[in-house]
Amino acid sequence: MPNLDAFTLAVVSAVAAMFMAITMAGIYLAGNRERAIADWAIAGLMFCLGHALGNLSLTESALLDRHLLLALINASVALGYGMLLLGVQHHLERPRSTLLVIGSVVVILLSTWHLPLMNQSLMMRVGLLTVVFVAISTAAAVLLWRAEDSALQPYRRAVAVVMMLNAATLVARAFYMAMADELPIDPSSQSVLVPVFFSSVLFFMALTVSLSLMLFRRKEVYLRYLARHDALTGLLNRYSLDEFAAREMARARRGEDDLSLVVLDLDNFKNVNDRFGHAAGDHVLVEAAGRIRSVIREEDVAFRIGGEEFLILLPGASGTFARQVAERLRRLLARDPIFHRDREIVVSTSAGVVTFDPIADDWDSLQRRADQALYRAKEQGRNRVEVAEASPSPAT
């Protein structure tokens, strides 16, 4: 154990907790407005308050009744652990244990302040707090460890390891304090509290670093997602289209699979925006994207390539099958109205279907034939599916 007294380590612990709060608040204010980050910033503040009050308890200050001071210390740290757990639940979009956290803090506050056995016996307080803190740390660690996300899993598990090590440290220092010779005589002895504050410093620093790395990784994953997906509908965007198209056309040229393409456009979409507003228009696009997902296979890939224009790549699909998919989608949109704020919005779609010819087509000619079929569907009254004519000659 470093040759530092409890008073100095209490100050360092408070500073380390404040560093955690400032780091989380900085990430939040920098634009990452995830609710979990605010929870973790509050947790850092509560830990800082608890250790600052702990520092006060090591002096002869008479600013607060000692029993009240101990109650505030323990309740502050308990709330810090509770906010850590709530932050993890927000981060993973799990149900929150808000009432359980509040109840635990209230129990610790009142029992430490008013129950003679609790406010006179350090070991009773240590036992209660160890159970509560270990339970919260373990619960948060298990949630993070079991979260399924290949891109974030190593970072989440790093945070989980820090929390599990902290839980083990809490148990170890409880045994240390129970075995301390001076404990029955002088519960405020600084030598007993040194491991408490020293382990807290290590925990706050390790937690701050591991949380920051996890958050930065999540932001990186999100930005990569936005680069390839349409932010409104969640479908892939036109910047991803070339990559998928090149891969599937190469497979088709090798004779491994057929390849068909559906280009579709929502009919008279401008009228939806003009009549119901742009929020309703966005809702229609999201609903249309959902219905596209509902009719395509797992191996098919859907894109939003324009305002109200979508494209579906169907690997291994013949033209007949692709037309059936387009017809199912057309009927689904025309049959079932979309509701937005209790208003019924009826939309239809026109679609062009084309099958890739490995000899005559390149990507430009394939898209051009699909677009021509789509325009023909529009010209013939909309709400219909047209199949593209064969490519007239090999692509040059």
C-alpha cells in the first residue's frame, strides 16, 4: 500500500471522481447526447460528493452532526453506484431500475442516520454498504458482459471487468476492515480507511478510461453506420449501392447466381408533403421502408436512393420472382393505408423490374433499363409494375 494517509487519499479520490464527472460531461456536451453519459456524469458527481464529505469526516469539523455526515456520505456513494447501473441500462436500452436505486439510497440514508446499531457500528455499515455496492456493480457488469454486439463487445467487457474487479475489491476491503486490530477501539482510524480511498482512486480512473473508450467506439460504429445507411429509414444508401452491385454482378458473371433488380417510386409523393406536411411524408417513407423489408428475403438488399425512390437487389432471383416481389409490395402499399396522427394516408408505388444479362449489361445499362421500366409504369397510370425490355446489344 502506498505511504499515503487517508486524508490525502480522500482528496485524491474526490478529484478522481470529479475527473470522471467532467470527462462524461465533456463527451455529452461535445455532441454525444446519449442519456447514459449524463447518468455517468451524475455518478461521478455523487462519488465526488461522497469522498469530499468523507474527507470532512476525517477532520474535527463540527459543521454537521457526525451521524448525519456518515449518512450523507454513504447515500451519496450509493447514488453514484445506482447512477452507474442506470447508465448501463440506458446504454443497452434495457428496463431501468430507478425505483430500486432510489429505494436503496433512502434505506441507506435513513438507517445510517437513525438506527443506533448502524450509526454506532462501523462493521454494520460496512456490511450493508458492501452488499448493496457489490450487488449493483455485479448487476451492471453482467448486463455489459452479456450484451450482444460484435463491434462493441470487447469495449463493453472491459468496462464489465473494471466493475467486477471493483466488486471483488469491495469484498476484500470489507474483510480487511473487519480484521483491523484497531477497529473496535477507533472506527475512524485513518489506517483502516487508507485501502478504501486507495481502491476508489484506482476504480474511478479505470472506469473513466474504459467508459470513454467504449463511448468513442460506439460513436465510431454509429458514424460508419450513417456513412452506409439512410438516416431516416435505416435502409442502405446509394453510396453503398455500388459495392453491393459490383459484388453481385461478379457472382452473376461467374454463373453462380441470377441477379434481378427492382426500382420503385412512391406515386405523387409531393402531394403527401403538401397536404399532410413533411413530418407525415417522413413517416410514410419509414413505413414504406418497413413494408419493403417485410416482402424481401434475407439475402435481398434494399436501398433508399432518392427522396421517394427505392431500389432492391435480389441475388439469385429470376425476373419472374422479382416481379412477384414488386407486385406483393405494390399491393401491400395500395391495400393498407398508412396512419399518421390519426390521419389516413393512402399511397401507391410504381416499379420497374430488370434481370441482369451477364453478356450485355454493365451496371449503368442495368439501371437505365430499370429506370425505363419505371417510367413506363408511371406513364401507363402509376400503381403498376413493368418489366424492362431485354438489352439490345452487349455493353461497350
